[in-house]
Amino acid sequence: MIELSNIEKRFGTTTVLSSVDLVMAEGSVTALIGPSGAGKSTLLRCINLLEQPTSGTVRLGEASVTFEPGKRVPAAEILALRRQTGMVFQNFQLFPHRNAVDNVMEGLVTVLGWPRERAKARAMELLEKVGMAEKAEAWPSTLSGGQQQRVAIARALAPSPRILLCDEPTSALDPELSDEVVEVLGQLAREGTTMVMATHDLRLALRTAGEVVVVDGGHVIEKGPSRQIFTDPQRERTKRFVTTLT
Ligand code: ADP
Ligand code: MG
């Protein structure tokens, strides 16, 4: 479902990702772990092309784009890839001046041109799924962090992306509020949603991820089944990092 080949990302003269090769199967859940500044967010942003790799190939499903320094990629190709992904951010990023259901349906109406009624029905279905149907009319500012994040997950899922990307979806939440988000993401994982998430949350990783990719200094230093990475990591660096997770 996702294939990254020889991805490199530079900002000016700073290399933030290099030689990243990853394959993620349909229905798999991958946790990206690694210290702060390792390049996890940049890697997620290179998958959904919010950030364009300096070089390398990104393939999502059947669509693929190869980047080379100095080569301009047509916007339509970028869009075709971006449409396959939905993204959930650490700080939810709901539109503050729209209620929960409007947040979820907004993109369907403005980007995809759905009639409002159909978009609203879809949005309600998704709010139901994340346990937020009763709060459909609520303003983001009146919702807890966990509730806001559940609305954000519903919003990311609204256009039926084939891949859900999450950037530290629980790290802005108190432990009791992160539980409800872990629960929702765990449910999506069980249903076979293809997901890639950067996280420091060991509970979230253990509950959802089959695969773990360890990023350090812009390199993938280790990858494997989550059970193995968490119980028997091969690299000294991974061992030390894994013990810092809570
Ligand atoms: P992580 O998510 O693992 O904490 P990031 O992907 O956010 O790491 O950042 C990796 C490195 O890339 C950091 O050193 C960061 O300062 C740098 N970086 C990220 N975005 C930019 C940018 N737009 N311009 C310059 N440097 C950036
Ligand atoms: Mg980050």
C-alpha cells in the first residue's frame, strides 16, 4: 500500500531524512518511534506530500511519484497521492469557529463538492464511529482534548482515505484522555485501516501497531514486528530509546 524508496529530504543544507526505504502492507499499522528531532514528522509529511522529498519515490496504492532535485512534479500528481491519505495532528487543529459535525463535513463539501446533506450524513456516521455523535453540535472549545482528537480522527476519515497518518495523536493529552483516543485508533486498527503513526506512547503502539520503525538522525536504524522491537531490539541505540518510552 505504501512504498518509500530511497527517500531523502533536505532543508537547505540540512539533511533531515536519508536513504529511507520502507514498505507498508494494506491493513498494516506502523508506529514510527525515535527521539525528538529524528525526522518522524518529516517522514509522515513526505508520505502525504505536505512536504516534498528532495529525492526518492513515494508510491501509495497504484499512484507513484519520483522526486529529483530540480525536477518539478505536476500539482495533479501530488494531489492524486495526497488524496489517498488523511492526517491527524498532535494538536487536533479543528476549525475553532465550526462545530464538530461541520468540522467533519467541511472538506467533503468544499474540496470534494459533496451536497451538504450527503456530507452531513457521512459526518454523522463517522462521529458515531468515534463515539462523538452526541456532541455533533458542540464547539471545539467546549470539548476535552480527547473529544477534539476523536472529532479530528473522524474528519481525517471523512473522504475515505486509504491511509491514515497520525503525528503523535495522544501526546497533547492527559493519560485518562489519551485512553479514549487509543481506544478509537485500536478499533480502526482491528478493522484493517492502514495506518502510520509517529508516537512516544507505548500503550498506543502496543495496542495498534504490528510493525515498528525506529528513526534516528534521519535514518531508519531498525524495523520489525512490534513485539520484537519492544522486547528484543537488536541495536543498542533502540534498546536505550525503548526504555525511555512510557
Ligand atoms: P520529529 O518529528 O522526529 O521530532 P521532525 O521531522 O519534526 O522530527 O524534525 C527533524 C529535523 O528536521 C529537526 O532537526 C528539525 O529541526 C528539522 N526540520 C523540520 N522541518 C523543518 C523545516 N521546515 N525547515 C528546516 N528544518 C526543519
Ligand atoms: Mg514530530
